[in-house]
Amino acid sequence: MRVYLTAARLSFRRYITYRSAAFAGAITNTAFGFIRAYILLAMWHEKPQIGTYDAADAVTYVFLTQGLITPIGIFVGSTELGPRIRTGEVATDLYRPCDFQLWFLATDLGRALAGLLLRTVPPVVVGVLALPTRLPTSPRRWLEFALCCALALVISFAIRYLVSLSAFWTLDERGTASLLLVVSMFFSGMIIPLVVMPGWLGSLARALPWSATLQVPIDVLLGTETNGFAGALTFQAAWAVLLVALGRAVTLAARHKTVVQGG
């Protein structure tokens, strides 16, 4: 366990170094938050209640998603493993006396914690001060939200890890990562809340693992999750276990398919 904590700590120190870039990113996230918020306010002006959301819920949702973009890794198509496969450095990783998958999960955790400190708070605080929002005051609700966000990170990592592993066969995961970015933005609720999606499309979006990365944790915080906290946690845990197990299986297969470009 100590080696993974060290990996997470060193990754955190590396990502926390780029404070100027993080500050610029926080400003950008906040600006886009206002653009998205006013678009949704126009929608809710025409229909004051959509699904389980009212206008205040929609605005709160926007700024929370803007704050979670970096920690959850919505705009990150793969993990640090992908480039290392392309360069051949993965050969060193395979010889480390630790679990291959857990090592990269630990480094991703360090990245997420740095993003949480540098880029999550500003969009949420500015949004709350500028527009009508609805954040709960119950400590229990915030604890439930934190647990859901932890599982959301595991799910996001597991998906991006699988994309990174594809480089063992294709030698370059960037095409797959670009496709994942589009799918992730749409089905996570990053573009619009999934409550807006009608009929079978909405049902499909809510059933896919991407909904567990943004929509489900925020619904738990807002108290709009139809299945409650227990149902949300069960849904997330099921996808986390399935995707991590799939990642372990693919990792085992990839060990027999290691190809270093040029040799």
C-alpha cells in the first residue's frame, strides 16, 4: 500500500506545480459555466420544471460539472499509460514490483486531487455568488457526494485505462481516446443534464457508466436521485467492479502482446 500512496503523492506534487495553468483553466471553466448556465436558464424559462430539476438545480448542476471536469477527467481521453506504451517506457512499468493497474490508478488519484484543489472551487463559488443555485447545507449530503465522486473517479479511470491498453494492439491510443472524449462528454451529462434527454435516449444514457461520473454524484448532492443514495452507490459500485475487472483481464492479455515500436 505504501508504494501506491507514494505514487499518488508524487503525482499530486507534479500536477500541483502548474498553478498558473490551473488558474487559467479555472477562469476558462468559470466562463464556460456562465455560457452553459444562461443557455439552460433559457430552456427552464420556457419550461420551469424538466424532469426532477428546476432552474436553480440546473444552474447548480452546470457549475458543479465545470468544477468536476478536471478531477474526474472528463476531458482526459486516456491515462499516463497510453504515451508510455507509444514510447516503449511501459517495459519499465511491467517490471515494477507492484500491481500494474493499481500503480496507474494511484497516479491518476494524485492528478485528480491536484485538480480538485486548483480548479474545482473557483467555478462553484463564483456560480453560487452570481446566480440562483441550490447547494445543500447537510454534512451528510456532502459526505454522500464525496463517496460518489470517489467512485466516479474509479469508473472514469477504468474506462480511460482500457482506452490506454488499446495501444498494446494499435501502438497509438489517441484515436480511440478522441472518440471516448466525444462519448464521455455526451453521456456523462457534461453538455446537458441527462434529465433533459427524452424517452429511450435518456434511459440509455442513465444506464451507461458515463452517467456515474457526473450525473449520478450531482443528483445525490441535489437530492434528485430517483433511486436515492443507496441506489446510486450500488449502480456506481457495480460499474466500478465490472470495469476494473475488465481492465485486469485486458492487462493480462496485453502482457502477452507487448510490442515496442522499432524493435
